[in-house]
Amino acid sequence: MLFRSFLDLLAEQILANSPELLPDFEKFFRSWPETLQVSLERDISADKFPGDDVAVAILVALTPVSEGSGQIVDLQYPKSTGRVDATLIARRTEGDTLGGQSKGSALAIVIESKLYGPAGIEQLGRYKRKLQEKSIRTVLVEIRWEDIYKLCESLPQAAEHDPVLSDFKEFLARDARLVGFTGFRQEDFVGGPQLLDSKLQRLCDRIAGKGDDPVLGGGKAERKRGGLDYDLPLTQQASLVGNIGLASWNQDGLQAKLVIGWRSRWHTDRVLDSTWNADGVPDLIRQVGRGNALLIEAHVRPYFNRFEYDPAAVWSPAIDPTNADRVWQDAVEFARSIHAKCLDAKKVAALRRPPSKITNESAITRAVAERVNCFVPLVLVASWKPADLTAMKPAEQLLIIRAKLLEMATLLTRLSGQ
């Protein structure tokens, strides 16, 4: 089933780029060929490469997610050595042989994978030239490994129980060089952090794209120290009072985050002074809270010096989606009572009462003794439980996560006075 789907994908590429070769391709693969010879690691300098009586060759470049263009290109390079990953030689009855060729003429699919940069381009050029030297009509087609993975995902449900196919999908999903974001699975959240961090990074790279997204294409995702936490720069990042991103801090789910004032105290100043209730902000807060769990938090950070300003307390109330805008207003009021101020006994007592909690007693005691100012970043977190997330197909996961990030980006833009 996977091979037939691969052939259909190959036919689409040929039709789009070299339609004159499609009839020849269909003569051999309209139905299952009479014979199909499969070889691995073929030397292109061998006399019988790619096979006896081959009249047409489809040179397939299986490319990594970040390299392939999906387009046929014209390459010419002088060297004539190397080994292709695989060749498939198809033969049919005499009635289906290629016009003008011998009765036993055949069609070859020559496959090379994991091609990177100029070396990969040069490699393909050598293979194509060698085929053309033997008077074999040759077309080069690029197919991304990500497309192969999608074919695996789209097979009938019965194919899910095929152990060979399952192992193949597992191999692709674990290799970040070959495919992009392949969706979260339940086991991603219960194993070591490396696999989940790799999935999270691929998801962020997929969302950021190549910088052409008008909102989320602000640059490459920034991995925070320790992993499982990524900032996603927006296109107008330099003028914003915070940032958005994705995280899985305790591997207990996926979190989309909007952080204000973590990198600069003036970001919090501006929001507290003027933009916290800008036109449309309450509605946007409620929108961010729909469809998933929402947290609105204020983190108290005593500023001892530019190297010591870790959070020492957090304000974090329970939220009902219907009153998210009211909780936001309460968060602003709390931040105003602490931000850019010194702690005293009254403020410390307030930090001990719910919904506040002191997370670093020694830092609070020191802040009171040294009379240092505290700064208060504001954080909004929308989260999904693993069970809810993994019940969706990868495309659905990507859709809802990207939509939530766009909502947060819109809110952040409004809070930045734009």
C-alpha cells in the first residue's frame, strides 16, 4: 500500500514538471509491473547500471525537510563515480514496452536519500549525467521525506498493525534530519526529555517556517537553557513588550506562553501604566482562554544585580474561562502593588496568602534586608493535556497550536500599543 501511494506521489511530480514522461511511467505502473527488480547500493560506474534495457529513468531525490524544493531541476556535473541507495527496475509484457525501444525495454526508478547542501546537489548531478551518457531519458524529481511520512499517516487503518510499517514510521519520526513535526504521541511525555525536546524544536521550526509568515516568521526559534522551552520571535519583535513561545516545563503537557516583562522591566512598566486595558484586550484575553486550560500568573523577582534576579514568589489564581479578563485585571493590580518597589513585612505577608505563594524564602528574606526593588513579569499560559493532544492527527495538532499562538501574538501586539 505504501509503495502504491509512493508511485501516485511520483506520478503527480512527473505530471507537474515533465508531463511528456507520464505516459511512459503509466505503461509500467498503471497496474503492478510484470517484474520488479530491487537493488540496493548500486555502483553507477558498473556496466549494467541501472539495469538491462532501461530506456527511461526517474531519478528520485528523497530530501530532508529543510532541503527539498519538490521541483525538478537541471544538473550537469562531470564526475562519474558513486553509489545510489536503491534502484527499482520495472518490466511488463511486450505490448507495454516503450515505443522505439527493444521488446524487453524497462523503466528504472533510481533513489537517493539524505542529500545535504552543495555536496548533495553535486551527487545528484553525477547520477543524472551517468544515466544520460547511456542514452537513458532521465528526469530528476525531488520528494521530501516528510511527504513519505504523510503517506504512512494516510494509509488505511488496517496498515497501522503492520509491524514493518510501524517500525518505518518510528524511524522517520525519530530522525529530525529527515522529517519535520510528526505530531506528539503519549510516550513522548513519559520518557526522557530528549525525544520531547526534539519534537518541540521541530514543531517550533515548522511554525516559524522560513521567515515568510507575516506574523510568526520573525526568525529561528530560541531554545532556552535546559530545553523544553522555546521563544518564537514575531515579525515585529523589537517593538513588542514581551514574547510568545512553546514549552513543556514538567513534561506534563504542552504549554503556549505569552510573557511580558521578563527581559526588561520597562515592558511591565508600559503595560501597567497604559496598555493593560487597551481597546480589545479583554476580548482577546477571553479568546486565548477558550479551548484549553489557561493560567495567568505574576512572578515576583527581587533584583539583587544583573546576574541575580530569579523568581522568589508567584501569584497564580484558579481561572474559569468565562472570567479570564477579570483575572487579568487582578493580576495587573497585584503587579502594581509589587513592581519596582521594595518588599516590607506587609507585602511579604500578602505573598504568603493565596493565590500567592513564596517559592524562595531565602531570596525574600534577603530582598527585605537589602531593600532591593522587585520586578514583576506577567505570564499567560494556555496548555493541553497529553491525552487531549495525542488524540489528534499531527495536522490537527499543528493547526490548533498555531491558532493559539496567533491569538497570543495578536494580544501581545495590542498590549504593545500597536
